[in-house]
Amino acid sequence: MKFRSGFVSIIGRPNAGKSTLMNALVGEKVAIVTAKPQTTRTRINGILEVPSRKGKHPGAQIVFVDTPGVHKPNSTLDKRMMQEVHDALETRDAVLLLVDATRRLELPGTSAEAPEASPHFSDKESSDKDASDKDLSQADVAEGDLPASDTPETLVLPAKQSKKRDTKAESEDAFVFDLLRKLDCPVFLLINKIDLIERAKLLPLIQQLSSLHSFAEVIPISARKHDGLERLMEKLVEVLPEGQRYFPKEQFTDQPERFLVAELIREKILTETGEEVPYASAVVIERFEEPRPPSKKPKPDEKLPLTKIAAAIYCERQGQKAILIGKGGSKLKAIGTAARREIESLLGTRVFLELHVIVKENWRESQGFVESLDWRRQVEELTPVEPLKEEEQK
């Protein structure tokens, strides 16, 4: 059995749990996760090295590509996010369509209700108090794993609710399936969050969704509980082409540390603030000073080296700036403290983190600014261009 490799794009509506799935598959936190929709803004690669299993499958390297949630774009930022989805679908060997088992799929001609979520994950519970006050792990409040009744994109529609169709949801679900019709690669349907519905209701849901497209596989999963992921990995290896590794064996993402740090800060903004602030905020790393390598082996009681980071948080209005800073700087301090802890874990050093807030009106409509947030462009700008040698100029 020869080694296999390929790119696998993960797509779905906002809050389907794509980033939770990505992190679970890779075994590392490569994508930030919150209960708010549209947390992911760009393509994120997570790399999984699959060891060979005699009699089952060869060794493989799977590059998972997490994408922004599929939605109808309203702003320049939205259009950029959807371009990231299209770019991911252009260079792929397989596609994973992730569907939330707890919400009704809104498509023309379909009327099936979403299975009711388990009682211990009711909408009332999640709206009674902030998830951070509950006795729940971070995985429990992962991307869309807890229904968030205060977000319009959450589409858990009980049977007793009004029969009026959500035309926005219908058009966006139809948009997802329109994307699939243009693909010429294996498409896997993953029905996520099966731990939140009654098992008796799962089979009818599988039958309904299976009729909507010619899927290579239909696999029920729970990303937060890692249920069904082993089977998914084995089936993916079967459809990948033979090839060499795209990345070194030990690498789990292609994102630079600067981008990971910016994302961790933005994650804390998403979890610490409400209303429109999270969607009107962006983070740019202005200074990233890594410590010099030690000249000799550090002593056991010696302090870890210090990484100095300065970051700007952009928002669109003075009122948003006031919310981000908080009374006496309390909110900004809370964001910084929470982010610093995760950044220290990521970098393996002590971290001095300096944050400040800048108002840039309507930045989401500024094409130049939106494009400047792309970490790939930032890397290009940071990399010095070597002058051509004399013989290359001729």
C-alpha cells in the first residue's frame, strides 16, 4: 500500500462546528472556537499524519482546510470570507459538508423538522447565563455546540414554532448545495452534534439528507466527543490520491505564530463581548519580539524566556471602543489576561502582551484593509526580498 496525501476542505453553515471538528481531527488547537457564528474568517490548514494500519489503510497526510461559514455576503469582509470558501474548493481532493443535526435544513421543497436537542442542552439553559459560569469544559461551548438563542444565525426551530419559513436560511442552505453541484470530487456528508439528539431520530435525518446529493459517504459524528472520527479518517484515506507529504511530518498547521496569536486575542474578544462588537473587531500584531536562544542550557529554577507582543484591536465606532476597553480598562484587561495564558501555552514562553484599541470607521467595507488582514499577505510583507544577482538581472 502506497502513501497517500491530499487536501480536504471542510464547509458548512455558520455554527455547524467546523473549527471544533478541525481541532479534534488534528489533535491541536489550530482554529479558534466560540459559540458565535462566523468566528472563522479565513482558510486555516490543519495537518494530520495518519500512520499505516496493516490490512486497513496505508499511511497518509491529510491537510484539512477549515473555511468560514457559508453565508450570503453583505459587506466587503463577508465577500472576502466567501472567496476563502471558493478558493478552498478549487484546490481539494475531497470535501466534508458539515451539517448541524439540531437545526432544520431550510431548502425549497423540504419541510422536515430538526430533531429536538437533548433536554440538558436546552435553549433556555444556554441563555440563562454565560457559558463561562457553567460547569462546562471549553469543548462544551465550542463552535455552535451549545444553542445560542441570542444569535440570529442559530436555527433550531421547534415544531410548535411558527410555520413561516426563514427565507434567509433557506437561501443560504440552498447556496451550500449549489456549491456541491459544481464539484467533481468525493463529498462526505457529516451530520454533527449527534450527541445532542435522540438516537431514534437520527436514521430519518440521515435518510432525508442523503437524498439531497450523491454523497461518497454519510457519517454521523460528534466533533466535541470525537465520535465517528476514526471511521471518517479511514474512509478519507481510501479516496485520497497516492502522493508525497506536503508538509513535514511533525507540522500540524502552516499558520505562522503571529497569526495564531492574533486569532487567540480575537477569540477572547468574541467570548468577552456581546452584541455587534465581535463582528466589528479585527486584531493586527504590531510587534512580535521573540527571545534570543539561550547561550547555555537553562537551569531548572531559571525563568522561561519572555516574548514581547503588541497588538492593535480595530473596531468601527467610538461606542465599540468604549465597550472593548470597559470601565477603568477592565474589559481590555480581561481580554489580555485570558489571551496571554493561551499564548504562553502556545509559545512555551512567558508573554508580555500589550493591547490598544483603534477606531477605523467601516473597516469591514474597506477592501484594502480587509485584504491586509490576510496572514499570507502579512507574511509576504515581513519576508525581505533579496535583490537579484547580477547574472539573474541580465
